Amino acid sequence: MAAPTLRSSRSAAASGSRTRTPRVGTILSYALLLLGSVIMFFPFLWMILSSFKELREIFQLTLFPTSWSLDNYREVLTGTEFPRWFLNSLIVAGLTTLSVLFFCALVGYTLTRLRFPGRNAIFLLILSTLMIPTEMLVIPWFVMSSQFGWVNSYWGLLFPGLIPAFGVFLMRQFFTTLPRDLFDAGRVDGVSEFGLFWRIGLPLVRPGLAALGIFTFIGNWNAFLWPLIIARSPDMRTVPVGMAFFSNEAGTAWHLIMAASALAIVPILLVFFIFQRQIIEGVVLTGTKG
């Protein structure tokens, strides 16, 4: 009778040691995650709190302002052209995202589901443009914009990002995974080729569309180099470009930069909170499909 008792006590001790080990690892994991979260979140917290400070207080070693004031936000919204820059950024990021979703999906579907000579060569040609740095394309883009009269216009701001090669590549990878029998059945039922793309293909690649749309919107919202070159008048600037002009020979208006930055991240935060599940799925799926 003593042997089973000894074995049971040993097994209990072993199971206890097995349960204690993961707990230590879990605590360390949560501690590292908490530390990383604080490091990542602190600059945003400092920016938001500084937006309520006066200019002389911003670089003092105090986190909270001595007196909370909305004067910085009032000056940004009424004393500068920030509302127009905000509208320009919304137009550029929104229209570019819609164009990318439609045309990249259409090109990806065409390269995947239609058979025609040179299909693979066209895809390789599109893919090869990914290896060209954006800085090398700025001069050809500007020459083309000048010839078409698009300098200092919405067309000039929009056209470089309407059909990016990465979007075509990503959507082609998603369409490749769809079974061909679905489209063959649709052709037998008399559905047109565009109907197959719109009614069968697009609903099945929604995770890819969500990921591509979110990344496109954020990328165009934060774009700086091309809008800085093509927008010549203050009323055509976007938010990142307009904020750069808060710094000049007279000094840098850090209090206005903090307030404008806090307002500029609102659309990004809204996109993240509304589509956070799609963002996480998109990061996973783009890594898998790529």
C-alpha cells in the first residue's frame, strides 16, 4: 500500500514543478510585453500631453502641463491652413486606397485567371519595378506631371500611387489560391468575365483587400516626399508637408507641431480600432502569401 502513495506523491510533485515553470515564463513574457508597450506608447503620451502645454513648457522635465490649455489646438485649426491640409490628406489617401483596391485586384485576377501570351512576362515586368527605389522615380514622375499640367493638383498628388506593383503582386497571390472550378462553373452558367471577378473573385479575397487597403491608406496618409515636390501652393499641401512648414528661420513652433500631430493621428487610430482584426489577419496573411 505504501508504493502507490509514494508514486502518487512523486507524480504530484512533478506535476507541481511542471505548472510552476510555465508560470515564471508567463510572468516574464508579460513583463517584457508591458515594458515594450510602455516604450512604444510613451512618445505618443508625451506628444498628446505636450499639445496642451505652452511653448516654454514643452522641453521642461515635466510630463503634465502646469495649466491645461486648448490654445494650441485653437491656433492650429483657426490660425493655419491645417483643416485644408487635413482635407487634402483625406482625399488623397481615400481615393488612392479605392483605386488600389479595384485596379490591383483587377490586374491580379487578369494575370491569374485569364490565359494569354506573355502573361508571366508582364507579371515579371511588374514585379521588377519593386526593385527600383522611389527616389529614382521622382524625377520621371515630375516630368510627366509637368507635361500633363498636373503640378500643384490632385491628379499630381494621386497618380504615382494609383496602381502600385506590390498591390498587384499581393492580389495575384490571393487569386492564385482560389479553385479554378468555381470560375469554370460560373462560365458554364453564362456569367461574364467581369462578373466572375466582381461576384465570385472579390468576395473570396476580402482578407487580402482589407490588408492592402489599410496599408495603402496609412502609407498615403503619412507620405511626405512626393507631396512636398508636387504641391507648390499652401492650399494643396497635405498634413505631413504642411506641418514641416511650422519650422522656419524664425524657429520651430513645437506647440503647434504637437497639436497638429495629435489631430493627424486621429484617422489612423480610427482605422486601427475599426479594422484591428483585419490588420492582424492581414499581417499574418501577407506574410503567408508573400
